[in-house]
Amino acid sequence: MMKRFDPRIVIGLLLIIGGGLALAQTMGYLENTSDYFWGAAFLLGGLAFLTLLFSGGANWWAAIPGFTLAGLGTLILLPEVLEDLGGTVFLGSIALGFWYVYFTDRSSRWWAIIPGGVLSALALLILASTYFEDYSGAIVLGGIGLTFFIVYMSNPAERWWALIPGGVLTTLAGMTVAAERFGEFQTAGIFFLGLSATFLLVAVLAKMQWAYWPAGILGILGVLGLVSLLNIASYLWAVALIVFGAFLILRYFTRRA
């Protein structure tokens, strides 16, 4: 049986590290030793929580402060050449804590998927804004949308509702790319089609019959938006009115017969 972790060990190590760093700065071997001290302090604090986590028992909560402190310590100690990745490292470490919480008990801790996924998407956003600035919006919205799809897959019968925010956010991610290439009405067409597909998923996967109605209406609006790319929307409206009018007249004479 593993012994209980004693916090005095961490305090003692911090005192030794602090004294050694102060001595090194006094002798001219190091500069900015406060960064090294606080970086090491946060890393040791994170290690203390992670030791508590892996010692067994119901200490799953220790994963969140453990990975957070470890990430903060890593952020402080990052070399100058990697400073642009600091936000990604820090947010990614917090996300890692929530993902650990979820994967150690997927049935009762499914809620950890949401903060874990959102923080992962934000970490990717920081990385994307540095290297893929044009797609940063699509990456963060798509990442959060994917988070809700994972929530749905964790229990499709009970968490069918997660399909809706997942589909909406994924659609918005696609719109950020389409907005630069098409006009406003065409972009709205893509948005309506995405929403239509979302409700269609709810109808098919979750067996919610009511979802076919918004799926159909939104699908029609989406098609009207897309056909405007070919400048035939005015013709389509005219044809639709004629067909609908003919249908009403035909129904009238059919019923009389």
C-alpha cells in the first residue's frame, strides 16, 4: 500500500531549489532566477496533486489542479523561442485534466467532455492564430462542435440533445470559410442547409419525428440560398408559385370528382 504523500517534501524541495537558484544568481551564473523558481514551484505543486491522484482512492478531482499547475510551470519555463506556444501548452494542460477525469469514469463523469473539449479547441485556436490565421475561427467552432458530438456518442439515447449545438457550431465553422468566398445570401443558404442536416440527424438518429419539419423547411431555405449562386433564384420562385398554384387547383377538382 502506497504511503500518503507528505506536503513537507514539496516545501523542502522548494526551499532547496530557491536557495540554489539565489546562490547561482549571486555568483553570476544565472539571471531571472525568479522565473525558474516559480516554474519549479508550480511544477512541484502539480506533481504533488498528481501523486495524490495516482495514489488511489477517490482522488480523481486532483487531476484538474495537478495538470493545471504542471502546465503553468511549463509555461513559465518555456524558452523564448517557444513563447508563442505558451497559451496552447497551458490551456491544453487544463484540458488534459478534464479528459483524464472523463476517461477514468466515462459513465458518470461525461460532463468533463464539455470543458475538456472547449479548452482543447481554445488551445488549438491559439496555435491556429499563429500558423493558420485564416482558419482559426473554423477550428475553434468546429472543435467545440466536435465536443458536443462526443457528448452525444457517450450516450446516444439520453444525450441526443447534444446533436443540436454540435450541428449548429459545425455549421458556423463552415460559414467562417464560406463567408469570404460567397455573398451574404449564399452564406445564409449554407447556414440553413447545415441546420437542416442537424435536425435531420436528430430525426434519424434520435428517432424524433418532429425534427423532420424544421429539417425540411430549413433545407428549402438553404437550397434557395445556394441556387442564387447561379442567379436563377427569381426563376425558381416563379416556378415554385406556378407549381404550388397548379397543385391547389388539381386538389380542388380531384376532391370534387
